[in-house]
Amino acid sequence: MNWKSFLKPTKDKIIIFFVLVALFAIIVRLVFGTTSFYYLVVGDSMSPAFNPYDIVFVKRLNFNRLKSGDAVLFSTTKNRVAIIGRIVSIDFNNKTFTAKQDNIEKPLSYEINIPLDLIKSKIIGKIPSLGYIEMYRIGLLIRLAILYLLSCLVNFGIRKIRKK
């Protein structure tokens, strides 16, 4: 296989690339229930569970499936900044919850009696320190390069099948 011809942009590869980008966006929306399936941790209030520059993966889910101890991404009524906290209690009758951050002894005033609808999603995993790549904005370039390589592989596979 000649690498130059394999990586050289062609009409077929570009079309496959854009189809893969669209499929990726649709799959992320369907699987995670949101357009953003990861967030960058910027503070150390949830350390050691989530440290600065960790990338956390989130998934939207039904409020009835949440329980005390779950780490969630939520916003407050005062501002719409995303905050990571651990659920301390849930009041399904009043549709509110109380959260706290792991490094702080008691919940802060803005973490008490928060409406359940301000929970953006539940944290389902993390990749430690990957945020350093995102911080320098090369994460997008890496994702696009991976999708382009996938489109080259798909194009290569299609050509092999056509030759048979």
C-alpha cells in the first residue's frame, strides 16, 4: 500500500469524511442524549475523583434513575455555568436535590434545593489529564485527523471490494 495515495484527498474520501462527521454527531446525540458528551474539569473541588484537566464523560438520563452518591453535572439558578457535584439527597416530591463537592465539608448555599431540571447529565467516566490537549485546542484537530484516517480506511475497503 502506498501511503501517499492512501492519504491523498480525493472526492470519495472527502464525501466519506463528511458522512462520518455527520454520523458521529448523530451517534453522540443518540447515545449520550446531548451534543456534548464530555467536559473539561477546571477546578479541584471534586479531587481526587476528578482532577483539573481530566475529561469527564456524561450521559443524560431520567431523574428517577439518579441516586445519592452519583456525580452529576448541573447548573445553578443564578448562573448557567456547569458545576460537577455529588448528589447528597434527592427530594422527588419537591423535585429538588442537594449536591456537594468532594473537597468541601458541607454543601455550599447554591448547592442546596436545586431544581432537578438543572441537572445536565450524570458523569459516567473520565480520562485523566486528557484536558491538557483540549486546553490548547488541538483536541478538535486530533478528532478531525482520526475521522479523516477512518474515511481513508473506508475508501480503501470500498476499493478492495469493488476490485473483487
